[in-house]
Amino acid sequence: MKQIALFLSLALLAAGTAWAAEEKNHCHNEATWAGWHQLLADNQDDDELHGLYAMRRGLCGMVEAGTIEEERATRIFEDARERLTAKWIEENMRRKPML
């Protein structure tokens, strides 16, 4: 059940990023960062979530340094987020009792 809540939270964070598309740089969206910080506080033992957050921080740093374009950083992050979300869904489906 906790993974479903986590999945929904990640989906909402992704939606917030998409809705803020008019922003030049998603890394400057303070509301999204606040959502991430709350998600991490609520899931302190989830190493995969913390890894995804670290990836986001690192990619934002690369965008800021000019070593990677924002579009590429966004694509890399979204691919990782989608893989992790699919893994959580699959794990949750395996845990459900068959009727």
C-alpha cells in the first residue's frame, strides 16, 4: 500500500513539472522541490526513491553548469522515474492475493 502512495506522489510531482512547462528550467521550481523533500521525509528508508532524488539533483547541477541540456536531463530523469514506477507497480501486483 505504501508503494501505491509513493507511486501516486511521484505521478503528482511529474504532473506538476509538466504543468510548469512554461518555466525555463524545471530545476528552479520550488514547489516541486518542496514536494520531493516531503516525499523523502515520508519514505526515509526507500533507497530507490533517494537515488532518484539524487539523480535529479545531479542532473540539475549539470544543467546549471552547462554540461548537459535541460531537455536531455529531463529525458534521462523521466526515463529513470518511469522504470522505477513500473517496478513498483509490478512488485505491488505480485504481492496482491489472487482471488
